[in-house]
Amino acid sequence: MTLRQTPSPQVVAICTSQSLRRFDLPLLRSLSRQYTVAQWEYCQNVDQPVDLNLAIAGLHEFIQTCQDKVHLVGHGIAGLIGWLYAKQYPEQVRSLTMLSTGVDLAISWHSHYYEQRQLISCSREVMLKRTAFYLFGYRDKEMLCWLADLLQQDLDNSLVPHSLFAPVHIAPSTISVPMLVCGAIDDYVAGGSNSYQKWKQHLKDSDRLWLSNHGKHFFHYSQWQAVSTQMRSFWNSLTLLRATSLSNIQINV
């Protein structure tokens, strides 16, 4: 387990994949212009069991060192970790932003990859290139080969709760922490717009759902400016809501 930390973080970005971490960086750099951002990284040891509770325990150990509540951010499986953590330790979390995390919280590109492996007879290399195309949309062969290699590293070395014969499903429920759910309409992993709309039955008045018109599963990389704007707007709304609540308390007193 390694930490990429800056002093007194206001925002903690969860990372469960070293090989795909680079796709988070443009968004985090944008957020860091206004907020102190820390990236917490979980490194799956080859001798360790794949256990989401280990990641949650490690994240809690880190967040306890923070001076105040934090805004949690996670993409895919990292979003699932953030949701599980916020559900268990709401007193530590100011808000939760989940990127490309569907209403079935455990669904990820890994589970789709394993599903396709059972349906289509082809080599692992071909399937990873096919997956890279559907995740990113690039057609250039060299780019697809490079992305397929990154996906292979992620599949083999990251915190992945799925396997070829044992997919995992986790249904959401309403949590007390303010939540922003972001995705892309053309994200086949999360199920697109219709699937994301199902989040509405689990969202509170303070929560938001925002969908990008394009960008696929890694939309936060190609559309980082729009995502950053949405996140800042959401966090600002929480600050205003908190200030209004404090003002009302003072008036009542």
C-alpha cells in the first residue's frame, strides 16, 4: 500500500490500479488548483486475497490522519471502495463522487471482460484489444495495443473482485453522505443512460447525477474539464448549504 499525499488534504482520490492511474491525473491536476488533493493508492499484493475490506481498512487508516472531513473521489472499482467506506464511516466523509460506477456498484470493465471471454472464443490478447476499443473508442492499432497492455496489467495486478467464474454484484442503498454520480451516456460498462437513471431512486435531495454525452468508461480523462466543473459546483453547493444551516441555527438560538 502506498500513499501519494499532499499536506492536509481536502480531497482524497482513491486509486486501485497503478497501470490505469494516469487517466485520473488531468482531473486531479485541475482540482488541485483550488483544493488540496491527495491520491490514496491501494496496491494489491500477489500473495494477498482479493478482499475489499482490506482496502477499506487501509483507506480508513489514512483518512484518520486528515485534519477534517474529506471529499472522496473514485472511478469504477475505486468508486465502489469509496461508497463502502462512506457507508461505514460517514463521519469521516464530506462528500462522495463516483465516476463510471453503475447502479450495480461492483460492475466494472473486468466483469464485462470475463463475461465476453465466456461468450466469444478468441485469445486473451484479441479480447483485451476489443475491450480497449469499447472502453476508449480509439481505432489506431498501436494505441489499442498499448491500451490492451495497460488493461492486462490492471487485470493481473489490481484489486479486482471478479473472476471468470465468480462475478460479484453489489446493490446500492441510500447513504447519509452527500453524493455526486457522474458517467457517460456511451459507457457500455455501466449500461449507459438508462442504467444511470436508476441511481435516482437512491439519491437524496442534496445528491446529483450528471452524465456526459460522450467519453465512454474513462470519460473523466477525455472530459476532465467538464467533470472538474461539475465537481466544483457540487462541492460549492454543499458549502452554501452548510453555511445556510449554520445561519438558521444561529437565528433560532
